[in-house]
Amino acid sequence: MSKRKGYTDKEIADREQVMDILAENNEEFQTLMKLRGMTEDQPGYQNFVAQFVRNKLRDEALRNEFVASLGAA
């Protein structure tokens, strides 16, 4: 039986912030994916998402540890 990881409130808030940004900017994100020929299963997808969210959040992205972890993957 695998043990589930418990997330801190900060980790949950960071993930929710990323999902909110992607939801609010879905059309732009999908268009950019098409222009760059990016698909979710490509190796650089997480970096692509991280860069998109960083650009949308600007200074806030520096405080979002989940965005940083996506870019490091």
C-alpha cells in the first residue's frame, strides 16, 4: 500500500494558482502550444507550462515554488 503525500497549504495554494492561470488563459495557452508544436507528452512540456505561468504572474512567480519545480524538471 502506498502512502499518500500530504501537501502543505502553501503547496496547495501554489498548485491552485498555476491551474487558475492556465484556466483563465486557456485559449492563449492552447494557441501558443499549437504555434510551437508542443504536446503534453513532449519532454519540454513542463518547462513550457512553467514559462507561460511565469510570464503571466511576473513577480508572483518568484514566490510560487510549484512553478519553480516545474521549470527544474
